[in-house]
Amino acid sequence: MDKIVLSSDAYSDINQIVVFITLESKSKEIAISYLDKLETAILSLGMFPQRGSNPRYKILKNQGFKFLIVENHLVFYKINEEKKLVIVYRIVHQKNSYHNFL
């Protein structure tokens, strides 16, 4: 099992997602439910780090990024096999031009 590490940007992204969903839905329960989905998906990378897809942008692919789709969001991460780490860098909405965020 690999250890999961979230960057400060990833923590910030999660916070912004939860705040946005809470404000839009007017329901903390909906936001927490979505947070649970994100957390489950991210933690699953500890057992199955290769399960994500390669980005279509060559520059991101060449830098070793992979991504996981969680409903409307893309979780960008890298695998450090030597240290048995999965590092989550960003969590962005699918509609955003994500190559600008990394």
C-alpha cells in the first residue's frame, strides 16, 4: 500500500469544492457526501495507484501526472514508486482548462 500525500493546493481545492457545493445546494449533507466520494477515491489510490488515466496533454503526461475522475472533478497526482507515495497535486473541475493549474 502506498502512502497518500496531498499538496497544499489539493487541500485548498477540496475546501473550495466543499464551500461551493454547500453554497449552491444549501446543504451541508450534500457537500459532505461529495467530500466522502472524493476521499474514498483518493484513498483508493493507496492500493491501486495505477488506476488513473494519463492526461491528453503531452507536457503533463511527460511530467508523470495521472488523473482520476470523481464525478465532475479530476484528481491529478503522481506516483513515486521508490518512496511508495502517491502525491495529489490538484483537484479541478472537468470544465476548467486544467493544464493551466498544474
